[in-house]
Amino acid sequence: MKKQISRRYFIAGSGALFAGFALNLDASAFLADEPIIDIHQHTDYAGRTQEQMHAHQRAMGITTTILLPAGRPLSYGSTHYGVSNGLQVKAGGNEICYAFAQQHKDEFTYGACEVPDFPGAIPELEKYLKLGAKVIGELKFNVECDSPEMRKIYELAQAYNVPVLMHWQYNMYNRGYDRFHKMLKKYPKVNFIGHSQTFWANIDKNHTDQNVLYPKGKVTPGGWTDRLLSDYPNMYGDMSGGSGLNSMTRDEDHAREFLKRHQDKLLYGSDCDDKVGTGAACQGAGTIAAIKKLSPTKEIERKLLYHNAKKLFRL
């Protein structure tokens, strides 16, 4: 099982890297002296040091970063018996993110995370919510999206008025995307933020093979994700990662209309583990470049890079 999962992760990572080069732009040329909120970054990402991460964010021009922690390391089915510990990228946990954010309050804040079926999950999450965590997530676990454990997390998010950020990856993390609309309807006061391969692949109405995580080619509007963003006021999209970038670069004409249609529901995130923060090697900078290139207006660009996150996270 571990060997199979590792292979899937390698394929997904390769797809993300390919997407990062798709734009063929030097993102540093697009960075302006304007505030940018990055809603998706990690400490200890793939062995990167905190100092390197801090320098990376500054190189991208990020003014506020939300650090998303991992849950505790456990050998549970929900963590693929340890394979998915550290969000499968060696990401640091709650205490590490909290401590770093406390040391750099002008530039960083943090979320709260825990393995959903760990018996102490709710007290652990509540501990950091009471300390000021801005979001529950990144929830990246092998669980059903409508399971009792996840519903308890949604109820906690409602009580503390914070969003829930979920990593959707078919047959791997947060199962049951086709049923998730029921949770959006059941918890209308909870703002949910979708992220990753299955979320972004399903902007396309013609995306039928859920095993394809990084689809290419033209997009037909009306996929699951497109409909969720349109039909539910509490559904948002995290544009981070190779999947978020791929959703724009695969069909730029569609991307312009998509960004216009959902201009109040989309949020910039980087979720990249490089150490430079500029140029073709940096996926997060590439996503900034894509947003700047494809946003139909300057007003929409600023919503995606700053205003939407500022409002949703009350920053």
C-alpha cells in the first residue's frame, strides 16, 4: 500500500511541476508594490527551513501568509498508516506554525489542523482556535467528507466562524466530492475552501475520469466545481498548487471568464516548496503571474490576490 501511494504522489508532483512551467513567464516581472495575501503555505515543507520559507515569501512579494499545519503523526487509516503524516510533504504541525507566526506577526498568521478521527481532534483544534487560528486546515486525510468526524469539525468551524480548507484528491483525500454539496447545504454558515487536483479538475463539465488529476486541453464550463462556486455562497476556491495553476493555463480563454464569473470566491495561495520565490522554478510566483495576466480587470486581480482573503479571514 505504501509503495502504491508513493507512486501516486510522485505522479501528482510531476504534474504539478509541469503545470508550473506551462506559463513560460518570469513571474518576478509581474510583481508590483501591492499587498498580496498567500492563504496556503507550510513550514518545514519538503525539508525547507523556516528561514528559507520566509525569504521565499518575501521574494514573491507576499505581505501576509497563512501557515497551514499538519495533524499529529499517526498510523491510522485516515493517514494511510503514516504515509500521509505531515500532509505527505513533511509539513510542520500546529505548535510549529503558531510559534513561527507569533515571532513574525506582521507577516504571518496560522491555521489549526488535526487528524479528524483522532479522539482528541476537537480539543486540539479548539486550543488553537482560541489562540487565534484563522482557518481549520489543511484537511488532507483519507476520510469521507460527510463522516461523523468531519461533521464535528464543520460544527466547530461554525462555532468559531472560521473557514475550512480541504484538499480534494480522488481515492486519496476527502472522499465523496460528488456528495459534498449536501454538506454545503447542511452547514450554510460555514465557509468551505476547496483545493487540489480533484477540485480543480472538475471545473470542466466533460471531466469524467476522476483518476486524471491534471487534465489538459479546453474546458467546458459547468463542472462540479464550477457549479458549487456558482450555487453555494459558502464555497470558495484556493488557487494554489500545480492543480490551481493548471486550471488557468490549460485554457486561458476559459480562465478569463472563470475568474470573472467567480471573482468574489477565489483566493490566491502558493503551496510551493521551492527556495527561490521567483522565476520559472517557483510555482507560487507563476500563479501570481497567471492571475495578473488572465484577470479581465485590475479590480478582479486585486480581489484574487488580496481583497477576497482579507475579507474571508478577517485580516
